[in-house]
Amino acid sequence: MKKDVSLWLGNFSNFDEVEKYTKIMYNDDGDSIPSVFEKEFKLGYYDRSFIEKDWVPEAQNDIKELLRDFSYDDQLIKQFKDFKLNAKYNTIILIYHYNYEKDGGAINSVDKGEYTLRFIDTAIYVEESI
């Protein structure tokens, strides 16, 4: 079955900062409080169990290298193989089963000085049956 996956690339000082940026908090009633990532990009509903993220110590401008070792990386790399990055990035965030262009607030990028994050595009992957 074909599914959407949305891709963000950015730069953070370390993986802990990426974790803090994407962390979901809960109030006393058990209701979730959106992460900074969800607020800044005005994300629509997505299944929070379908997010993958990573931080690499050496920033890259090769999208194939940045996507390596993620779920469905072979399919994603094929779709982004001709995508030229005009900067180096050390942070990758993917949300599977989600099309940011259709379901989100369409914020293209955030630059807060201590971190930057840019929405790249939405791709399609074929979910493998088990």
C-alpha cells in the first residue's frame, strides 16, 4: 500500500536538542501538549508513532547520505536522488503516513538561531506487508 512520508532537514547542536524539540508532554489529565516542532510547523494530526529522527555529528549536503538507514531508505533515496541541497544539514525528521503539504500549516522553515529546520518535500513509499 502506498503511503506519504514528509521530510524535514535542519541543524541542531546535538541529538538531545532534537529530542527536546520533538518531545510530546502531557498534562495532569493525560492530554498531550504539542511539541515545539508541532507548534512551529502547525502540524495537522499525525500518528506520533510514525516519526523517525536522527542527528549526525558531521553535517551533509548529500540527501542520499542523510536518508541512509531510515525506514524505506531505498525508496526515499530514489525519489530524492536528484534533489539538490544548497546547504549542509545534520538533522533529519521523517513523519510516515503524513502529507505535510495537505495536512499541515505549510510553514517552509524555522530559523531560531540555535537551530534551523526546513520542510523539504513529501514522498511516497510502498509499505511492506508482514
